[in-house]
Amino acid sequence: MDRPTTGGRRQEARPSEREREMEASSSRSRSGSLPSKRRSGGGGGGSGYGLTGQSLNDDTLRSIFSHVDDHFDLAHCSAVCKSWHTIISTAHVMRDLYYKRNPQARGSSSTISVKSYFEALAMNEHASTLASGSAEVHQWIGHDMRATLCRMKSGSVLTGMGDKVLRLWSAESCKYMNEYNVPNSKMLVDFDFDENKIVGLTSSQVCIWKRSGPRSIFQSRGDTFNHGLCMSYADPEVVIGCEDGRAFVYDMYSRSCSSIHRLHPSPVTCLAVTDDQLIVGGSTFGNVAIADQTSGERLGLLKSAFAPTVIRCLSFSANSHLIFAGSSSGYAHCWDLRTLRPLWETRVSPNVIYSAHHLPGDTSTLAVGGIDGVLRLVCQRTGETIRSFIMDTGYPAQSSSRPQAEQKNVRPVESGPRQQVEKKRVREIAPDARLDNIPMHLRPPITGLSVGMRKIVTTHGENYIRVWKFRS
């Protein structure tokens, strides 16, 4: 059947091959040098146009990936989907890039562990960024009353202590994720978490929550220990330091105390547990005790040359077997766990250091913070201060986000805070700067800090939370 045309002539219903070629040529002319688009045959709702990565064959993808000249970009490509990961792995693209960067290793007989190589690469990137990169602060109101402690792991931040609520945030976007209420109106004294559980300590109970729900799934009996002051969590056990100098090892699965260790004649102020099941505990007398969790034997006592002082915080490096501590007199301490001898003791602050922490696997940088409100980065090998920072609150926020419930594509969370994240500038100060000349409102006390990949989260005994982000 014929149909009318604009010129009044009649043509066949089906266009000829020549007409189709002319139509395609006209389309290419309109689009310039861009390739012609075609409708995707996938299940994308019928509205998408253009070629997709899935439409490229394996040989083409191998060729594309072989031209990627950055390990982190290649890792991101590997994480896109299973097929890309398989192609990058089987084609040895990562290995070839390693040899391209390290030609002297090509003739070596040792095999390359991509995992260990990437871990070393990530640690170097983290350490160099903290040592010489720029920084900015993302700040928001996270609690109704105050937050005095924080923990950061695997891209998540947990904050609390003050309003009897623990809250979980995204370290990257600072968005609210979940919250956990402390039962029986108890006050938390310490907490920690992993990918599955939140573990909190009151003065007489251990509380455990599932990450996926706000309700406490377990509370220990209150007659096992009294006056708990601190804890260290390594699944499936929680080690609790008490006012009487003892450490209680609590098994979360049997819901019972498995062992008790006498660490000090004075209160245990902070704890760390090593991969070899050694308990490391600081005290008000300025000593750090080492005990074997399996045998119960006390293996040694680490002492400071600057007494009297109180050990306020501990951090253990499994890679270098070093123990770091911060004290009430402003000293940062470092002992070698293998020799039980001090490597250095440096006064990095004129006042109390409340928190010291480093990224697991990093053997270069230690972050410390305390009552003077200065965030300091210290060299793990020498104890020298690398850089010192304060937040420049005198400048207006560079950008701010709308309340979470008003953001596009963000589902409102019931009982969640209406947070507004402000981006602030950072001022770097000299390690020997006179703090008397810096107003106190620019450096509120750092009551807690935790280090993640190119990030440091801090709490200040107020209701706001800060994430310091470092860039290469």
C-alpha cells in the first residue's frame, strides 16, 4: 500500500537500500565525528542509548585495560563486575603494570603477590598523602548532647558517649546510617565495632548489637565485673579493663568470663589486644603491662622514663610489633614488643594526649590528639612531629549539604538526625607554634580520634563530629 509524501508524490512503504544509506549518512553528518548511537538491547527500561561495557568483547577489554597506567584505576575497573575482574586477573594486566613500574623485578625469581603489593601501595599512598597532601574538614551535628569517642573501620564511623546513643555514619559521604540505644539507661564508657556487630561497655555490662538493627541482642550479667573503664574487642572476645587493675576476658558466644588477669595494682586506663593474643594494658602509674591471654602469665612491664604520668591511650602495630601510647603529660611513647624496650619518648603536646591511633598496616604515621585541640601527625620511627593542624573556623563554610531527608535520591531515615554537613578549611601550624596565640575556639579539645584511609575522624566532647580528609 502506498503512502503520501511531503512533495505530493507516492512512494513505497518500505524504504529502499539507497534511502537507508542516505538516512544513515545524514545522521552521521548531524552528529559530527561521534559514532552513531544504537538502542541498547539490555533491560535498561528501553530509554538508554549507546554502547555499553558489556557489549565489548574480551580482546577489546584486554587492550583497553593494558593502557591503564594507574594501579588504583585498574583496581577500580576490577571491582566493577565479575567479568572485568576475570579479564584483568587472567590477562595478568596487574602483573604487567607492576613490571612496567618496576623493570628491575622482571628477572627476579620471587613471585608477586598482588594482594600484598596493593596493600603496600595503598599504605604508601596513605602515608604520603598525610605527610604532604592538602586537607579539609567535613563537620556536622551528630548528637543531641555530646560525642566523646569515635571509631572508624572499613569506611564507617561510629560515635557516641554522652547521650546514650551510638550512631553510625559513612566516612566518605558523612551520611547517617543507623543508631543503637544503650539499654537500661546505662552510660557507656567504651565501644568498638566490626562489619557485623557493635560492642559497648558500661561500668558493669557488655552490650552487643547487630549492625543491621538498633536493638541490643545481648547484655551480660552485672555480677561478673565492676567499675569497667575500658575495653578492647577482637571477635569473639572482649577484654575489659577495670578499676581494680584486673582485665576480664569475656567470651561473647558462651556469654561468660573465660579468664581474669591481674595487670596492675592501679586502674587499667586503656587496652589493646595483639594478633598473638597478648593483652596490653596501660595504667594510672604510667606503666604498660603485657600478659599472655592463654596462659595468664604476665610477660613484662613497659615503663616510662617520665614519671609520674598516666597512660591515656594505646595503639598497637602488628606489622612492626610496636606499641604506641599517649600520656597525661603530653608525651607520646613507643616500645618494641619483641624486646620490651622503649624506642623513643617525645613530648609532642604541652598537655594531656587523649587519643593515639594509626591505620592498621601503616608503619609510617601516628595521629595524636588531646586537650590542646591540635591534630598532630607523628613519625612512628622517630617520634618527630610531621605536621600539626587546626580547623580554621574563622572562614565561612566552602560548601554545605542540605538536610539528609531533603537530598535527592536519599531515603529519609526514621529517628535519624537532620544533619547539615559543612566543609571547612584547615590551617597547618608549625610544630613548635605558641598555642597561647591561637584562640581556644579554633582548637577545641580532641577527646577521641580514629584513622582510616586518608581520613581522620575526631570528636571533641561536643555534639559535632569532624572528618579530616586528605588529598594527594
